[in-house]
Amino acid sequence: MRYAALAVRETQPSEAPKGRLAKALDYLSNGFVLLIVGSLITSFLVPRFQRAGEARRQRAALMQEALEQFLLYSNSIWQEFYATLPLALEAEIAKEQYVEELNAISVIKLRRYDAYAKMQALALVFHGGEGDGDEKGVDSALYDYAVKVNAASEAIDRWLRNLYCTPTKRERSPCTTFDPRFDSYAEHVAIQKLVLEVGNESAQRVAGLMVRSIESVH
């Protein structure tokens, strides 16, 4: 019987040597090795992913704040326009009313400048993100929009100055020069078209660009 058992074992094929993959799997299945790998993941990789996630959340929050400041900035041109709307049917205004309107518009402009300064500081967060294709687009779009807002604001200033300086019922102008062709209502309608383009269409394009950049961070 012993001889027969030995003969059977001798006739059975020898076990094939393990390959590199099998040896690696055997090594990794070792409890001590698994403990070391888990410790490395917990100590280095997890905190790194957490920091990256927190950085993305902070960046998105700053982008959102920049968008809010942009909306305040863009809405200011409407406030400036509506401040002059009650005067659109007037042919001329006295000095007291002119000064009053200048003061009201100055308050609006100061708020606009404040929103613009905050927006410009926060807009820096649109730079330097991996995979963001709109950083330069947001930057240039904000600059181009500011140029349009300034042009519309200057048109309102010019209209108000002409309304004060151009005599219709008065014998003389209170200003050294004036535009005798000035038409208060017609020019105010032209300003309304300009403000519509700046305050609606252009503002929506810039805001949409900023929103897409915010979404790309999440």
C-alpha cells in the first residue's frame, strides 16, 4: 500500500511555478502589507483629496461672490438711467435741479465703483484653474463690459448737462457753450436703447460666461 501511494504521487504532475502577478497578489494579500498600504492612503492621499476638494469649494464661492458684484455693477447703469427718466419730458432744468440730479447720480456711481473694485479683486480667482478654458474670456469680457458701461454713463452725463445748459425758455444759457440742436426727448430715447444693450444683452453674456466658469469648478 505504501508503495502504491508513492507511485501515485510520483505520477502526478508537479505544481507549476507561480508567475509575477500571482506572487504580487500573494504579497499584497498579506495582512501586514495591507495595514501599511491603508496607513499610507489614510495619511497622505485622503488629506490631499480633502484639501483639493476644499480648494475647489472656496474657489467656487469666490467666483459666486464675483458674479454677485458684477450683477450689482451692471444694475447700476439702470439706476442711473431711471434717475433721469422723470426729466425726459423737460425742455430745460434750473441750476438747483441740475445739482440735485448730479448728487443723486454721484451716489449711484460711487456704489458702482465700489462694486467694480470688489469684482476686479475677486475676478482673479478665475485664473489658474486646471481645465478652465474661460479665464481669459472672463477677464476680457469684464473689461469690454466696463468700457460699455462708462460710455452709457457718459451719455447720461452729457444729456443732463445739455438739459441744463441749452436755453429754450430762458434768454441766456448758464453755461459758456451749449448745443442748440439738443432735443431732450429724442436723445433720452437714444440713451435708453444704449442702456438696454448694455444692461441686458451685454450683461447677460458676461454673466453667462462667469456662470459656466463656476460650473466647471464643481
